[in-house]
Amino acid sequence: MLAIRNIAELLVVPPGPVQGSSMRTLERICDAALLVDGERIAWFGSESSLVTPPECECLDAGRGCVLPGLIDCHTHAVFASTREGEFVQRLEGKSYAEIAEAGGGIRNSVEAVRASTCQQLVDHTLPRLERMLRGGVTTVEIKSGYGLSVEAELKMLQAVKELKALQPLELVGTYLAAHTTPREFADRPDAYLDTVLDDTVLARIRDEGLAEFCDVFCERTAFDIEQSRRVMSAAARFGMAPKLHADQIRQMGATRLAGEVGAISADHLETVDEGGIAALKAAGTVAVLLPGCSFFLGVGQAPARRIIDADLPVAVATDYNPGSSMVESLPLVMSIACTQMKMTPAEVVVAATANAAAALGRQDRLGAIEVGMQADLLVLDVPSHERWLYEVGRNCVRTVLKAGKVVGNAQI
Ligand SMILES: [Zn+2]
């Protein structure tokens, strides 16, 4: 047993998905304590009612805030080269879509991934995950999508699988071969999809446990509605639940498609319309917002308030990638969600814990403070979650626990 004592604020995040208005009414226990038994939360409450079991270890929270470990439910964290040249081009006036149409963008990352070995991809990614852990992230979803050939896509997913054994974060693989059409299939997107959706490829992903989800970039520069539907239905036959990059740049009905196919999440939503919001609501799809991406690109944010007011469960993630969101800090992105999308700190914490768990189908085990939940926990060096997100960009995480074990500690 482990007792976490001397907690100024224990944020009792309920299991996801937490809908709309419920996101902002979080219970908090002041002067709290929490007991961990093995990998799970065994008890929590006010410190005065704590009965310390015999032979119990003690962790002093130092009057800090305790809350569930963060879950980054949308990243492209496996990549082999950075793209600061495009960053400068955009600052000089080119749009993300213009750069993509001129052969840059995702295709730049593809060249570098294809030229890398699986081991090199692992080596590039490991320090990123170590930094994410120090910022309070305990679970990360990682997409393929910079290989754009069967071999290179599988290499990316294999790198994610190998990284699972090398560090404490829980990693979730997503097959995003439908990120864009590679050069060799220019103007023949359907022929490209024939290769990456071949039954033998999808069966291998399933049999080797390489991906739980399948994602599509449904956008003018990538795949249209019909092609996106085809990708999701092919992957679903092999047990991969659908996700969608939807309504990022141009409104083309992608969010409605996400609702139609019952996607587990629809991600981006910068240009979502009322029909799209209604479709997600009807399907119980989690709306994953990526405020770090709009911040990085200097474009408008998704309408978080409208989506929350429609009573949808909203998650927030980094979209960490070298092109459109070179932002690996989820706490920074959470502060951006506050200042740029006008989400409250409580809403943002729920969005990056319980609702992010729901976007990854892990709400029964992760992202909440409840007896029996996995003890993925953060101890902050500040007394409240408001103070944490108010201190924009400073790492306020003192201690990280993953499944009941201390895996990151600022004091060590
Ligand atoms: Zn993305």
C-alpha cells in the first residue's frame, strides 16, 4: 500500500465520457489523502478520516494538487525530421495547404521516415516520450502516417510497439496510412488505398497487435468523404475502431461522416457546423480539440464553447507533429485551451484525462479518481489545478505515478 498524504486539493475527476456542462463542475476535496493498493486506487477522502494500513509507504504531496495522469489522445510523435523551414515559410505568408500542394508538408516527413530504420525511429521518439512524462502525461496515442507505403507504415507502428517496452508511458498505436497520397500515387489515391487497405496488411496489423484504431485525414489535400468511408469500413473489419481528422481546414462533411460511422472520436473540428455537432452527439463520439495546432499555425480555434454547450464530451490533445503542431507539452496546450478557446481549467482537466481516456476506449481503467481505477496520478507543486494552468508553460509536475509506481519525480 502507498498513502499519498498532505494533498491541498484532490481533484475528483469522474470516469469519462463527461458531457458538456458536467465538465466544469468537478468535485474537489481539500486537505485530502489517497491510498494506492498495487496498481489501483483503493481509497480517497479527507486526510482526517485516513486510516493508515500497517506497512504502508507514504508519499508527502507537500500541499500540492493531485489529479489523474494526463492522456495525450492525438499525436504524431514518431517522426524522423523536423520542418522548421516550413515554419518560416508560413511566417512569411504561405498557408499550410499551399505548402502541402507544393509538395511540402506531410510528404517532407515521409522522405525522412522511409530513409530511417525502425531502431532510428525508436531512438528519435524515446526522448520525446521522456519529456512528455516529466510534464505529467501517462498515456499517449501515436499515429503512423509518415510512411505512406505498406512497409514504412508498418515500420512506424512497429516502432510504437517497441517503445512500449522501453519506457513507462502506456502507448496506443493508430494506423493512419490514409494521411495523404504519396508522390508515387499522385492523382491515384484509390490505387494507393488499395495497397494499404489490402486484407493481408490489415490482418497483419491485427495479428501483431500493431494498432487499435484507424484514422483518416478527410480533407481537400488528402481524402474525400467516400474514400474516408472506405478506409474506416475496411479497418473496422479487422477490429480497428475508426477515428477521423475532421473539419480542420475546409468544411466538407467529415464530422457528419464521423457520426454516421460511429467513430470513437472526431478530431480537429475547427470548421465544424451545427449538423456535424448534432451527428457527433447522436453517435456518442468524443470531440477531440487540438488548440496547440491552431496556436502553432496562427489560425482560428475550434468552437469549443459551442461544442460544450451542445453537451458533447470534449477532449484536448497536442496533435504533436513536426508540421502543424511542434508542441509536445500537453499542459501548455491545456493553458492555450483556456486562453484561446475560453474553456475553464476544470473543463480542460477533464478534457485531458477522463474524456481523453474515452477517446481511446480506456475510460473504464484510466483518466479518473475512483476506487478501482488504475493509479495513474500527478502530484503538482502548486495547490490547485487553476494555479497550474494559470502558470503557462512552467512545469508544475512534481511527481508522476503510473499504475501505482513513481515513474517521474522532479526531486530525483
Ligand atoms: Zn493529427
